[in-house]
Amino acid sequence: MTTLVQTSYPLRRLFRRLDFAPAPRDDSLGHLLAVWQARRDELIFPSKSGLDIESLDPQGKFAFVYGVAEKGRNYTLRSGARSVDAVLGHCDVGASLSDAPRRRGAVRLRRLFDAVREAGEPLLAEFTLDEAGSEAEAVEMLLAPLSEDGRTIDAIVGGLSLRAIETDALSPKRRAVARPDGPMLFALGSSASFGQRVARHLGIMLAAHEERFFEDGEHKARPLVSIRDRDVYVIDSLTGDLRHTSNDKLCRMLFFIGTLKDSGAGRVTAVVPYLCYARKDRRTKSRDPVTTRYVAQLFEAVGTDRLMNMEIHNLAAFQNAFRCPTVHLDANSAFISHFAAKIGDVPVAVVSPDLGGAKRAEIFRERLETMLGRPVAKGFMDKQRSGGVVTGELFAGDVDGRMVIVVDDLISTGTTMARVAAVCRAKGATKVSVVVTHGLFTGGADTLWSEAAIDEVVITDTVPLPALDAAAVANRLVVLETADIFADAIVACRGADSSLHRRR
């Protein structure tokens, strides 16, 4: 329920949206809300100690807590000083809200805190930070009440996410409009931060759009700027999370692309770092669906002109499924750069966890061999899956005395990678690094992290990283950026006559 229309004019002046039935777009805020609701249980309000903010936001990037002063309408910062910098300026823990350097930000937060205390429910607010030249930042902020005694609100927990938007300081009617001959980038939902990185590499800003979610589960997304005759790129990684399933995200992207085409977009490219249903590319049983092909037909039905993605599960099946042009990318350049400085003179072997990924591992091995200027061994393991159970112990290849790099397209539960790593160690591998493009980590991938044979897991940022057990991960996870690869691909798609050049 969007409640902005029911609020007083001073509040409407300060916020674009106020919602007491919050459905945050940002994954971190969605996770914060889910944990708050779970900890609330039968209580009126959860406590700060029960919420465990430090584990929710170990790096202190988005969450904060303000305590309620005993008298008056003032509030004191208890934790999360870095998180509120963008809105309030620099504040130390223990500082009063009334002493914040940015007065307008302090007024906004005080109004929100008062509203949360009055309603006793979580509140989602959206507003735009004051513009500076041609840039501005859209803020999505979630606030929820806390209570140590379970009855009286004595603190407010909050989280915020920032999204850069494009503006025109000269004319409000022309906000978020890029050069007439340039591309327009939209990033949906939890892919907003990834979209910002792509836009930064291109030297442009994300275009503004609106997303709304309703109580019955339906949603709406629309551009807030003119896209007529423009070359438009829509970024979203279609993996499920705590708040939205892959189906939700797929529908949202399809509907948004349809809206763009109906509104006169010249060309629309779906930039899908991770494409859902890509693993269901053939019939394995009688009357099985070939879902990859059906997803392709859906994209084509709404008018998608081109689809760009990274490291698909089966490239041949993917290319055969789509009739519109496709652009397939890989992250090998990022992976090889990562290992270049680490391998030295150590003997290396590249291993595929199954026969189906042998070609992918071989391409990686050849590029690594070229980079090192010396031979790199190879191996593979036979894997069979029946009734959801993975079996197969056949291993081919020489890994004795070698550093092993196990290469695949994705990690889901991590069971396969754990088995391969254990076998490689048993056969004499000195170190095992797991390299995958998409780190889904379904259910936390406990089997993967409990396997002591794995020294390092290297993934990319194609999907938002889910919450993981920091103790189990034990500093073994490395996340590499791929936004520059997508930016280069967009420049290439634009052609040699484009005015767009990637910012190095």
C-alpha cells in the first residue's frame, strides 16, 4: 500500500514514495525486512540484540540503528555511521541526529522516525538527494521499530541503498535523457548496483524508471523518461532470491521490455548476466519441457531485439533456442588475470567437473596456457545425476603435485564441486581453486564450504551474492567484476560509428 497520498504536504514534499507495506527493490533491504519479520514472531517489536545487525551487514555499508532519546523528538546514532554518510554527512556513533551536517537529510530522517514510531510498523521511503550538476542519487530507505522490552519503541533500525540517476540541471522536463545518439541503460531490481557499474564504465548514467509491487503479488515497471527511437539496454540477472523468484524477475523484465517497445524504443537489448531456465535445454524424460526454448519465445514475443548474457550452461542449445540475435560473453579474461599473479612456476591442471563442461574447461585451459607460456594439464570427472543424487567416481587426468583449477559455469548447492575437490586432493593435488561464473549458492551451499579440500572459490558479480555463513566461508571467496566486459560488449554492439566509447 503506497500511503504518500494520505500524508501531510510537508511529508509529500520530502519524499517520492512512502509505503507501510514495504516491498524493497534492493536485495539487502529485502533481507533486512525478512529478518526483522522473522525475529518479530509473536513479539510486538523485535530487539536490536535479537536482530544482530553486525551479521546482516558485516561491512557496515547499508544498515544503521538510531536510538530514541528519552525526551523530545531527537535520536542518537548507535551503529552504522558509514551507512548514513550519503544522507546526513559524516556522523560518529553517539552523535545526535539534530547535529548532522546535512540539515535536509536530518529533517527527512526525523520525519521518517516519527512516522515509524507512530505506526509501529516498517516503512519504505524513496527520495532523491539534492542534485549536483547533471547527477543525482535515488535513495531507497527501509525503517523498522525495535524494542528491548518488546513493548516500547526505543530504537529504529534502517537500511538504505543508493542508485545514480541522470538529470538535466537546466530543464526538469529533460531529466535522465542522455545524448540523442547514445544508449539508454535501465537496471531492474537487485541488479541496480551492477547496472551502475556498467554505466560508470561507459561514462553514462542509468536512466530513471519506476517499479511498484502490489499486495496481490502483481508488479509494474515503467520508464520515467522518453525512450522514443532510442537504443535501450535493460539489465537484470534472473536468479531467485529471498523476495523474488526467477519467475517474478523474468515476468518483470518481459513486461518492461514490452512497455519500452510500446513506447517507441528503437531497439531493446536484454542484458541478462544470468539467464534462468538455461539448464533445461533438452528432454531427459518423456514429455519433458524444453524450457530454454520457451523462455526464448517469450523474449521474442514482447519484441526483444537482442539478448546478451554471460556463460550460458549449453551454448549450442542457447543459440538454437533464440531467433533474435544473441551475444554470449565469458569471464575468462577476468579469471585468468586473477590467477596470473598467483600461479608463478607451480604446475597447473584445469579440471572439468563433468563431461558436459569439458569444452568450457578446455577453452579456459588453452587461454591459461597461452598466458603462462607453458603446458597446462587437464582432467575431468564423470558425473551422473539420477533422482537428484549425483554419482560417478571416474576421474581422468594427472593432478598429482599440481595446483588444480576446477572450471564450471555455476555453483548451485556446491555438491559436485565438493566431490571433485576431494577427489583431486586424494590424487595428490597441492591446491584446489574452484572457478565459476555464477555463484548461486542455493541454500548457502553448506556442502561446498564444509569441504576442506577447497582452498578458494572464485566467482563473478553476475548475480547478487546471497547471505553466507562467514565462518564457513573463512575468507575463501573471491568475487571478480564483469561490468567492464558487458560495457565493452555494449560498445561493440553500438558499432564503429557510435559516439559511445568505454571509459577506461
